[in-house]
Amino acid sequence: MSGGGLNLRIQGLTVVYGGVTALDNVNISVPSGGFVSVLGANGAGKTTLVRSITSLLHLHKGRVRRGSIELGGKSILGKKSPDIVAAGVAQVPEGRKLFPNLTVKENLLCGAASRSDVSGIDESLEQNLELFSQLRPLLNQTAGLLSGGEQQMVAVGRALMSQPSLLICDELSLGLAPKIVHRLFELLTEINETRGTSILVIEQNASLALQHANDAYVLELGRVLMEGTAAELRGNPMVQELYLGGGGEAHTSYAAIERPSRSRPLEHGQRPPVAES
Amino acid sequence: MLLAFGNFTADPSVNLQLLIGGLALGAIYAVVALGFVLVYKSTDVLNLAHGEFLMLGAYFALTFLISENLNFFLGVFVLLLVMLVFGLLVHYGIMRRMVGQGFFAIVLITLGIATIIRALLLIFYGPTERARLDLLPQGSFEVGGATVRHVDLIIFAVVAACVLLFFLFFKYTRLGLHMRAVADDIEAAAAMGIDPDKVYAMTWAAAMVMAGVGGLLFGHVTGAIDRSIEAIGLRAFPAAVVGGLTSLGGSIVGGLVVGVIEQFANGHLGTKWREPVAFSVMFVVLLVRPTGLWGRKDLERV
């Protein structure tokens, strides 16, 4: 899988909802076997990016106006969502979006909807239960009754059931205790390293995302504001100021969420950084 | 005063008779309500054409089992196959284009479908009423002073078998699982690679097949087959609502409860009280428990 090439390549992506532009000329790449983070505050266009890749835009009356999205060198733009899953893209949606009335096992099996190899599906189920061992006793529980952390594990496990080459996680940390979020990111790293699955993490929790990713992008108001290796961005004063709570020390905090990045520099009487380009 | 309503009696054999008749009627309501609830739960469409679907089933039964005089089992197979094709036509021809449109626009579309079916039946079958179906055994036997018709027993058994098949299908097949997933969260289902379009198509096909079974059964107990039997769709409405519009199991119990209550109202109070009592039950249930007896709000932890 990790042949040095690109897994996902997005070029010049422009997405509109009605007359409103949500993404403007966005270029993002995920190397094969890479771990990439996209950071940004609310309204930066992060979820729109996920919907564009997974072809769910039409459910929200959005459409791609320009640009290309390629997976493993082949265009997936305009394909239907089942075909995109079959092509190797799986997602952990924002807010988990489990099937609340289905059991944990049934939720996991739904993740294998694109597959027809029965024994392979059983094998993937078993792999998942080894990875998320605390789900094993909960297999026949109704998913809607699990704790938030357990639900997020089911959501990740469900996505893995399709044996994706690219796993997209949208706001994995949202609403979960820091300890659980840390554990989930560790598991993502493990999946990335042992299975070679490329990972694209969309996050508000910048410190965690930068800690685990190789490369990162900062999205703001629908544009890519910055890109670089995770280490470069961690060391960037503006990223520290806007997304890491000013300290530079990568500790888990919701400061980045609570202080909208756009208003922060203005409080100090500075010009917004976007305006200079 | 009460006597003015009719003749109340404590005679157990009369009450047993009413119970048996009520259960048979209720079983048919249950089948109708099941198809109705299936569509509502899976596609979020309040299908007001379900009574017409059943009527279509009854008329097709006339064609394949009486006019064409096919072997009974072959005829039933053809009937259900044709109903399945009609279900797919409803989805791919009409409902597919309405996905994502407003709730009431879609309800009105189903009313339009109902009108089209009534018109087509008038064109192809003419206005004259037909004798009811008589393919099931017509005999009867006595139990505790009550007469049990074979046909009622068969109806009950067929409905029970259908319900069992239905539950096994939903619980243990991939398609059944995907249908429940789409009912829970269509966007998440699409994100997992489940094609909602296919699931919807299968839902309409399944509802149509259920209506075929219902039409075949109801065709045996109705007075005559004409274009007024679509009213059973409306009559099964209390059954679906009492059970809770989102509960397949509830629609079965709802059907039986409403059928029995109707028969008791019919026997003790007179025919004119059948519908008022059935709908009163629906009102009371809605007032006390708006989600119906078994309907529930989706589990969700935020």
C-alpha cells in the first residue's frame, strides 16, 4: 500500500451551496500510508471537504463547481457514495452517526456493505474486536445506549469494516473526554502503521492532530491557509497562537474551539493574517 | 339506555364468535398496516395509496386465479411477482424523483398514485363488481358453540407466516439489515456504502407484495370485489397508529386489537358503530401516547 505515491489528491476544489462558496480552490494530498490532518475552526469548510470526497454533498444541496478528486490516480469525483466506499474510502462521520436502533454488531456489519466476501467480513469483524476489545461484550447491545467513547469506537470499527485504503475521521474528538480522545488517536496511529491505511483526520483539536499526523493543512474560510509537515506547523507561531492556545506546548484543550481563530488576532489589534496574501 | 345501542350479551359463545371473527379481520388489518408501516419507517413516506395497492392485489388475484384459472400456487406466485414489479415501478417511475422533497408534496404524490390505480382498475376491469374469491376451503367447524370458518383460520396462519418471514428477513439478511440502517440514518447508511436508492426500491416492492397477500386474503372475506375495497387502507390506519407508526411488531398487535374491538362493537352495538369505535381507539391512543403503543422515538445520546 505504501508505495510512496499519493492515495488522495484533491486539486483546485471549489464547492458551493446555492450561491455560497464553502471551499475555494483547495489543494490537499494524502500520501499512500500517510497520516494527514486538516485543522480549522467551525465554518472553515472541513465537513464540506469530507462530503466532497465521499460524495454526500447532494444530500446537503451542495455541488462541486471546479476541481478534481483522485484516489490512487483515478478520479472519484461524481461517483455515487457506494462506489466510493467500494473504491476504498471509509469515513467516521462527524457526530459518529451510528445506527442507534441497531446493535453494535449490526452497526459494524453495515460498514461492510460494499463487500460480498462473507468469510473476509467475519475476519474483519474479528480484527476489529481485537483492536477495540472493550466492544466484544457489547456486541448485542443497542448502539444508541453506549457511552460516547464506545460509540466512537464502533464508528471507527464500522468504517474499517470496508477495508479502506483511506480512512477519513471527521471531528473524532468532539464531545469526548480527553483521555478517550488520546486513546482513539493512538489506535488510529496503530491502524496507520500496522495496516498501512492512509488516514485523513479533520480536527478542531489541533494539538492532538498535529501530534499524530505527518502532514497538516490549516483550512480557514474555505481556503488552505497553511500547509506543511506536522512539525513545521507545530513550530509556526501563528498556528500556536490560533490553534494551540498560545502556549506552544501541545496539551489537550478546547481553547482552540472556544476562541474562534478569526477574532483572536484582532483582539491584539493585529490585521487578520489572511488579508496579507 | 344501553339497550338502545344493541343487544349486550354475556353469552360466552357469542363473545367467542366475535373474538374469532375479530382476530381474522385483525390479521388482515395487520398485513395492511405492516406494509404501511414498512414504507413509513424505511422511506419516511406516509403512503396513502396502500389501500389501493391492496385493491390492486385483489383484482390481480381475480385475473390470475379466476380468469386465467392458473394452478393455485402458480397463480399466487405470478400474482406476487407482478405485485413486486409494480412496487419497483412505483419507486423507479415516481417515488425516486421525490426523494428529498417536502413531506406533504410526497403525501400528495401518493394520493395521485392512489387515483391512478383506481382509474386504471376502472379502465381495465370496468365498473361492475365481481364475486369474492372462493379459492380457499369454504367449510367450518364448531368450537364451544362458536363457528370457526376454515378461511379465517387460513388467513390467520398465512398472516402469521408472513409476519414470521418478515421478521426473519429483517433480522438475518443483509438486505434487511441495510433497510433498517437506512431507516435509522440515511446519510450514515450512504456513507457506509449502502445504496439508499436500492433499499427504497426493495421497500416499495416488499410493501406491494404484502399488499398482494393482503388483497388475496381480503378478497375472500369481503362482500364483493369492487373499487370500494380500497377503504381497507383507511380502516387499517387505526391499526398502524395504535401500534405506533414506526413499529412493525406494533402494527401486528395494533391490527389484531383493532380487529377484535371492531367485531365486538359490531356484535354488541351494531354495524354502524364499527368505524366510530375503531377510530375512537385511535384517538384515545394518540391523546395518551402520541407515538402509539409500541412506537418509540429513536434512541439517541447526544
